[in-house]
Amino acid sequence: MPSQHLDASVSTRIADINQTVAQVTDNPRLIIAAAVACCVVGQEVITAVLDASTQLITVIIVLISMRAAARPAGV
């Protein structure tokens, strides 16, 4: 007996894929736009942005850790 999924039309399969992506990411259009931007913008720019954002996140984590360590134990 053939699977119902194998008998589905192409449009139904695409709708299923879009629904799955939407459930996983909650914003598939943003990911598609980011993929297009990666193709348009040079590799050096993307690398610099990712490096800067990684450094920013690291600084924020260190500052939060220092603030937590400086707080008295009872507070």
C-alpha cells in the first residue's frame, strides 16, 4: 500500500516544508533573507559581523558574572 505522503502533490509538500520550517524557526522569512544577504554581501563583512557579535556576547557574559560575584551572598 503506497504511503499517503508519496501521493501528495508538490504544492502540499512545499506547504509541509514551510510549516516545518516555521515551527522550528518561528520566522523562516528571516532565515531566507539572511541567506540571500550572505550571498550579496562579501564574506569578509559577514565574518567581521559574526566576530564582533561574538565579542559583544562574551563581554556581556563577563560583566554579568562580575556583577554576580560582586553582589553580597545574602542579596
